[in-house]
Amino acid sequence: MLKIYGIKNCSSMKKAFDLLNELNLPYEFHDYKKLGIDKDTLKVWLEELGQDVILNKKGTTWKKLSPEQQATALENTDNLLETLSTYSSMIKRPVLHSAQGFIVGFDEEIYRSLK
């Protein structure tokens, strides 16, 4: 079964939910705004995908951090894990875990290929 991670009230998430429902693909939703996100999961994402894929530097949450906070977050993996687990809205979304691996961001063509 697919597992999708993100925040419920996000336009990219809505597109993902709508398409998964249209394709009748069952999925489990993990709302990391309500449930949080554990560092072990984040560590797997960072190891498999890299920080450039996972960390959303274009979002307001990242931009609200001071330059010092941003530098500290990027200093090492432990700091980045702490930052992402504290500020889960900095994680690009959705993150979809499928049999083929992880898909970050909504891409209609890739989602349609899951069927």
C-alpha cells in the first residue's frame, strides 16, 4: 500500500489525494503537522534522496529562520534532522512511498504510472 506524507491543507497534497482517489489507489496518509515526523524516517529520506530534494528552502518557514539558524541547520545531518522534525513544514510535499521508492512533490505523470 502507498503511504503519503505531508500536510492536509496544502494544494500539492490536495492534487495528490484527488489523483490517488481517481485512480482508486489505496493509501495511508501521515499528516506530519498533526502527528509529527520521526528522525529515523527523515534520516532515510535524506540518505536516499538528499537534502536538496527534502528541504524546502523556498517556503516561508525556511525564510523566517535567521541566517544563523539556516547555517546551523545545514551544518550537519543531526542539525538538519532536528530542524526538519521541529519545523515539518520545511519538508517538501508530498512525499509518497511506493513500491518503486520515494516520490517527492506532485507529478501527475509519475502518479499515473503507479496504477
